[in-house]
Amino acid sequence: MGETEEEKDQAGKLFENFIQASTCKGTVQSFNLLCRLLDLDPQDHETFYCSLKTRLTSWRAKALWTKLDKRTCHKEYKKGQACVGTKCLIIGGGPCGLRTAIELALLGAKVVVIEKRDTFSRNNVLHLWPYTIHDLKGLGAKKFYGKFCAGAIDHISIRQLQLMLLKIALLAAVEFHVNVEFVKLLEPPENQENDVTSHPCLSFSLSFSLSPSFSLPLFLSLSGFKRKEFRGKLAIAITANFVNRNTTAEAKVEEISGVAFIFNQKFFLDLKEETGGPEIHHRISSLVVCQLNSP
């Protein structure tokens, strides 16, 4: 049975709400409402994306499908068959966890992400490498956040980055759970029945698990799982934290990326002239990150 124009219009409005959602809760809620309206189940990860494309035909949706289809055509994904039958648990819904979840989903794996918080509140601003910007644009980042890396801008707040990646992950049929904290894995006894709990995460069987944070000692010592750790060279940084007093002047301050004084950035030169601050030796390459904290 075909959809009526009224149903298509309602679906388009819900999709727009999903695109424009500015919080973690709002994103998940609008996505669930959209799925219920279209009678689609994201847990059918092998067919969900194709079914969603068929049902959402607004100009904004079509523009996003074109971008994502171009990405999914990469030969490495083998048309979504590279990791069919693989189940993965991602511990932590930060930028690294969500980006990993998207990649695994594009490869055809069943992916579940658990996040112990239900809000994205990290306003730290990240400087993005050119290849990272290219990667995110290829996933349709600008469709969700039009200001993403426009012109010479090469930075974004962690909160905004998480929102973009969460939306892409949900469209890729990644299962996302908030207020769920990883404690440990329990090997089920032989006489255990299938229905062990009402929460899907506690009965999830997996092929492997990933954590973007190495502050989880329980995860690192899981019996039966091989440990692979990736570490880069350490960077020295100076972090300046300011109390957000919600003044008009603060509202006008634009987000700036971490930049080094060694490059004689105009921002720091103007700051020095205005404040009369001491000269900073050019041989010190210090990364400065500005973060606005709530009182």
C-alpha cells in the first residue's frame, strides 16, 4: 500500500526534526518517532538503511542518501558484506566510539554502542586534520551541520561532532543505548534460559568489543579477548578553563581550534596586545584549548 501525501509530509517533518536535533536525547527520540511512523525496525540492520531510503524521499533526505551511497560503494565494504555475521559492542559513545561503530556498520556488522551518559556536554574544541575533514564530509557531515569546516574553519566542538556521528550511526542501523555502563562480562551458565533480562544489552552475544578509552581496567583484562592498544606520541598542552557567566560578550566569542603560538596566530598576537601579556618564546609549541564550563 502506497503512502499518502499527508504521511509523506509527516515523515519529512520528523526527518527534519532528526536532522536539526541539538541534544543526544532529542536525536534518539526523534529517530525513534520516525522509525515508528515508517514502521521500520533499526535492529534489522541488514535491510534498515535500504528500507529507510525507500520511505524517505524529501529533497534533504535524497541529498543525504546520495552522499552516503557514494561512501558505501567503496570496494572495501564489499557492498556491506565484509563483516556479515559479526557482532560488536562499542563501549563509549564518544567521537572515536561512534566513528568506529559507523565503519563496522558499513562493513555489515551488527553494532551496539553503550554510553553511560545521556547528554553530550563536552564543549572542548578539536582541531581536525585535513583527512579527517574529508572523511566526515564523505559521511554527510554538512547535511547535519551546515557550518562544518566552512571556508578556512578546521575545528569543531566535541559535542557537535558527537551529534553528527550519532545521527549517521543511527541511519546506519547502529543500536545506541544511553545510561548503560560497562561493568564486566558474565559467561552464562549451561542451564541459563535465553530470556535472561529485559534489557537487550545484558543478553547481547558478541564477536569482539572495542573501547575508545583506555581508562577501563575491567575492559582491558577481559578473559578470552586479545588486547590491542594503539598509542601515539604524547602532546603537551595548556588548557584554559573559563566559567561561563552567560554574558553578551561571551555569547559573541566564536569557537576556536587549538593553535600553536609558534605559528604567530593573529588571535594570540591580538590577545597579547590587548592584555599586555608576556612574550612567549617561539620555540615553545604549546597547544591552547579554550573550554567554556558551566558554573
